[in-house]
Amino acid sequence: MRILHTSDWHLGKRLDTLSRFDEQVAVMDEIVRLADTHQVDAVLVAGDLFDTINPPIEATHLLYKTLKRLTHDGRRAVVAIAGNHDSPDRIEAPHPLAGECGIVLAGYPHSTVPALETDNGVRITRSLPGFVELTTPGCDHPLRLLLTPYANEMRLRTCLGVDDKEQALREVLRCHWLDMAQTHCDAHGVNVLMTHLFMIQQGAPLPEEPDDEKPILYVGGAQPVFTADVPQGVQYVALGHLHRRQTIDTAPCPVVYSGSPLAYSFSEANQDKYAMLVDVQPGAQAVVTPLPLTSGKRLLRQRFTSVDDAVAWLAEHQQVYVELTLVSDTYLTADDRKRLYAAHPHIVTLIPEVSHQALNPTGQRAAIDPAQSTDALFIDYFRSRNNGQEPNEQLMGLLREVLAKDE
């Protein structure tokens, strides 16, 4: 069986004020082409289909269109779960129509997927809360999926019927997955766990979440789950949430974050993006191949000490989004800003950084003296709010004009 694993589409997401919709259309086309080119039997989308619980209408249309194209006219199973950015009810709402195409949608950890069968051979043979077994044309063995969409701790306990508030959430999930695996997953089918949670090796440092990602680890959120909690018999774990492609563990099976198909924040600057191709036979180790995704602009962080150097670099890198830092010992003038923005259409953030700051002999910022003049107090305040840079004379003149009028 051949599976394509992807996640964190975040359809509808913007970069600051810049629309990414055209790039999202292009990368969805690319994912469909990969599924067709590699003749996959199933596509798994591990959560965060949308960027918000109330996505724009064009993002909704793009999701439904893409899922339908991925089914290859009902010849391929497509399974998608809700992430922490998604509304579980919104994800499940179109299932009566989606099921006719071979699309499985799960919003809650205890969702029971209704029966479905397409004219071209995709069929659900078993469905229980958090579990689905289906067959696809061309495969003699079934695909068993343990499905755990994102839920905070309270919802997980409610969905899984746990009354003991002292019981560790990861233990609850471990027991739930173990029961599903022992009851329904044998060596005569392909067994996969798909979830949108923070999973780590026990004792390992926590992987970084993207800067603007809604963190899963917070009070009332979900605890990290350990790879050791994955039951024996599961051959692949398809994860969503982290935006960088990474293999968290290889035991008891490959445990993989596919990452997002586009870079969505500058914490993902210069990252390569992938979908994961998974070849697996019953009772055998899964073979995982990262497939590069090339659609969409790269995000780059650049740092310069000269406006001229920055302008020259910007002229040579027009098809990227830029976070630009200008290091200087003087104030960044309006003319400098104008030159920089005129040189490039996609400067998302311009950060002026002053190379020296007013420090006292101990190396600490000097305390503010309320007895100073208004000009001096304003300069101290301006430095504190702008990385130590001095206000220019034009701004000081404006301050004095305002003070004069007030008097």
C-alpha cells in the first residue's frame, strides 16, 4: 500500500497583511499531482486544514475542491482530521457529500465515521469511535486507521469517557490506542495512527513550534505524548501540528511530522517543504520518502549594515518574502525606508537595529531621571521603544512644536 501524508495546510492564512491564497492554490495542485504521479492508494491530512475556525469562503472552496481531486474519482481514499486551528463540527459537516466521493472526515477523538462506498472501490468495512478500516481498489489488504484529531485535555477526557481527573492524559491515550490496536490491528492489514498532537521521545527536548502557531502545550491544552505510547502493531504514525518536516522516532515505527506545505512564519525561514510518501506492507516496516514541494515563495531573514548592500540584495531576490534587519549607529531615515521598500515588493518586516546603546559603566541601561528635561526624557523613552536608536532632529522638532501648542 502506498500512502501520501500531508498536514497543516492552514488554508486562508495570510502573512501579516499579504494574501497567500495563490500560493495555496499552487501547492494544493502540486500535492494532487504527487498523489497521481506516485499512484498512491490513500491520502492522509493530519489536521489544521484551515487557519481559523471560521475560514474565508475561498479557503473553504479550495479545501473541498482539493479533497475531491485527491480521491481520483473515488479510486483513492482521502482521510482528514481536525487540528487545533479547526472547528471539529465544520470539518465533519460536509461528510454526507464527502463520503460519496471516498473522503473520510473526523473532527473529534471519538468520531464514528458513517459507512461509505464509492462506485470505484473505496469502502469502509469497519468504523468505531476513533477507528476506521477501509479498502481501496488495487490493494488486497485493508488500511486500519487510529484517528485522534486534536482536542484539549477536557475534550479528550470527555470524548474518551475518562472520569478520573488525576489520570495522566498520555496514559489515557496510550490505553485507548492499545485497546484499538489489540482489537482491530493484526498483521493482515496496514495499521496507521494519525493524530494532531505534540508527540516527543520521552526525555527529549521539546521541538519548537512556529512563532505564530497556536501552542498546544498550555494550561487546559494537551500534554505532550510520548512515542513510547504508540502501540506495537502500528506501522506508521502520521503527525500534524509542527511545521518543519521531522522524524520524531523510528521505534516502534516511523513517527513523522510531515510539516506544512508552505512556510507560514519567519521562524520557518529558508525551510524546505515536503509531503511524505509511505510504502508499507502488512507486518513490515514502513519505508518513508520525503517528496519536495516547490510551490510558494520562500521566507528569508536577512541582516545588513548598509542600505546600499540591502538594496542590491533585494534587487536580486524578488520572488521571496523578506524580514530585513538594518544595523546602524544612526537613525534609519525616511529616505532609507523609501529606498528599501521601493527595491522589493515583499518586505514583510523592516527592523532597524542600533549598534550602540546608552549604557552606564556597569553595562546596564541607565535609570530614567524624572528631573531631566522633556527632550531628554523623550529621547530615553524613544531609545527604550526602538532598540536604542536616537530620534532624529525632525522628530524632535515635531515634539517641541506639540509642546509649544500645549503650553
